Amino acid sequence: CYGATERNGGRDEAQRGLAECRRFLLSNRRPHVRGAVALHASFTVSDATVLDAAHLCRDLGALMHVHLAEDAADVADARERGYPGPLERLLALEALPPGSICAHGVHLSAEQVARATRDGLWLVQNPRSNEGNRVGYGASLGADPRVALGTDGYPARMDDEAQALARLGAEHGAPADVVARRLAASRALARTIFGDGVDEDTVERDASGAVMRVVVGGRAVVEDGRLTGGDIDAIRADAAREAEALWGRMRAL
């Protein structure tokens, strides 16, 4: 998903972002990739943009992905707009269909976390990102069964994320089994998106932690530490070309 925002270019920027969400949702044919309508931090979008995103969710039968209460500024902004908080704002504007994913939730209260669960939403805790951005620790996320573990774009090694959660959780009085609970919720979230087949996907590592074998959909995609379905050198070269092209477009902005 692409997180639509008004942060840099106002409503026009947001509408172009939502158009990209629509394009991807309608064109994606990859079985292991799912799309969503997305908003960046809710304090960066107007109610009009939230309503546009809500309409797009209904039109396409899609979920919402949104950064929610990552920083206290999100709470202050929602209150200035006349809402009790950012969660209540998005719910009032009917922008969170059941199954939607709310990233962060650092500054939600325990009551708001419970309401999100009752409404069938998922929260995703991102401890390394939250620590790095100094926005706080989501103590109210507690032991809720619908709080999964994520990275917010940090390097995607989940072992490192789990270790960060264990350390920060211990410092903030989280349940002793918070890591196990988050990983179980992550698996449950994946199951709701991709189906029960995810339970058959496996990753095997050697004693050093290096990935040696990966099975997805009953097919081994990594054997003996090597990708079986593609040329890794060609993939890296293609990624390097695309990265340079992207930086070129960004420099031209």
C-alpha cells in the first residue's frame, strides 16, 4: 500500500496517493501479495481525505492501513478537530473496516486498544522504530491478542524486532510472554490475509541463524541457503538500477 498524505502537497498529493492505492489493488495478480488502502499518520490528512479513503475501502472491498497514535501529536490533532482521539476520528468517518491494520498505537489508552479489538481491527507494534523516533513505548498495548509485531520499514529481521520488544517490554512492565503473544498475533494476522496455508510455510536455519530452507505454499523457494526460483545476482542488479532511477526522480522534486 501507499500511505496517502497531505504533508507536502495538500489535497492533490493525497488524491494522487489514493489513486495509486486504487491502481495497485485493481492490477495486482500476485498470490503472495495483498494490497490495502492506506493513509500515513492521520494527523497529516484532512477529514475530506479520510472520507475519500473510506469510500475507496468500500468501493474495492479493501482494508485500511494507517499509522495511528504513533506520536502524541496525532492525539492532539484529533482533539483539535473535535474528536476524542485519532481512533475515534477514523471510526466516526467509517474509515476502518473490520480487519484493518493500525500501525503503532503508542499513545492509545487501554480502553481504546480494547475498542479496536472489539471492532475487529489489528494493531501492529514497532518497538525499534518507536524507540528510534523517541515517540515512547506502547504500554497500553499490553497482552491484547490482536496486537502483532512489525518493523515500520526497519530492516526486516524479525528476530531483532523480537529482541527489542523483549528488552523494552521488560523496562515498561509488559507481560513476561509479550514476545510470544505478539508473534502469535502476527501469525493470526497473516492467516486472516492469506488463509490457513500460511501455517504450512516454514523457515529452517543453521546454528548461526542463517536461513537454509524456506517453503512457501508447499514449494521450496530456498534450498541450502540459495534461492531456487530466481537469479539472485540478476535480482540485485535490477534492484540497484531501480534504486538509482528512484533517487534520480527524488532529486528532481
